[in-house]
Amino acid sequence: AVSFARVIVIAGFLKPELLKLLAPPLIAAIAVAVGWAFISVYGRKADDREEQTVEFKNPFGFWSVIGFAVLLAAIVMLGRVLGENLGATGAIVGALALGLADVDAVTVSMSRLVPDTLSLNAAGLAILAAVVSNNVSKTMIGAAAGRGAFAIQIAAMTALCFAAGGVAYWLATLMTPA
């Protein structure tokens, strides 16, 4: 929910016109995520909660930082190559790839490309593509760390967020002239 809200705030400051397309699906996803969290915390009995320990490694360890930097550099290079060679389609595909690691940078980049390089619709789609891929990667990390019932719950919540966001996006595009 926080990630979705950050995208709304960033786009709202940089290119408020994008909110016509971004706000409806992201607000729908926020509502689902917050509702799911509320039900998860307050909707179960204390004896229904299963305790599971997860061992974390230091994310600032030398090799962790180097590995993430290499991954991020590869994603940025791929995104740039796709964007330069394929235009709006490349921007969307590049945003999808970049979103695996970070959605905020994509939101800033795409917001600045409107209207000179990208149309409002193309930039909005690229940002939403980054949001989707970012949440897929977060879901995979959460599922791998939590396993079992938690993995199923986090995948279900993500699917519901995407479904609610998809319906809201569809409705927003029907109401927004091209």
C-alpha cells in the first residue's frame, strides 16, 4: 500500500495529469492491501496465528551490495536500450524490467518524458507496468522468506490488488479521453 501511495505522490508532484490514469488503479490496490492487512491482523483469533521464524542476512554486506548494484545496472541498461530502440513500447517494456528493482525511479523518469517523448497514456502504462513488476518481485521475496501459508496469503493479496487495480484502470481509461 505504501509503494502504491508513493507512486501517486511522486507522479502528482511531477505530472499531475498522470493522476487521471494512475490514481484510480493505485487507490483501488491501496484499499485492497489495507483491507487485507486489517483482516489479517484483527480478523483472526490469537490461536490461529502460526509463528514462523525467518533468518535475515545483512543487506549491507559487501557481496549483497555488489550483487544488487550489478543487477540494477543491468536492468537500467536493458531499459535504456529497449526505450531507445522501441519508442513507447520500449519504454513500457523497459519500465517493466526496471520495476523489478525500483518503481520510484521509473515514476520520475516517465513523468518527465510527458508530453515531449511519451504520451500521457504511454507514460501511465509504463509506470503501472513498473508497479506490477515491482510488486511481483516483492511478492516473490516475501513468499520465499515466509513460505507456506504466508506465501499463499501474500500471493492472494497481490493478485487481488492487481485485479482491483486492473478494473479501476479499465474504468479510468473509459472515462479519460485519449
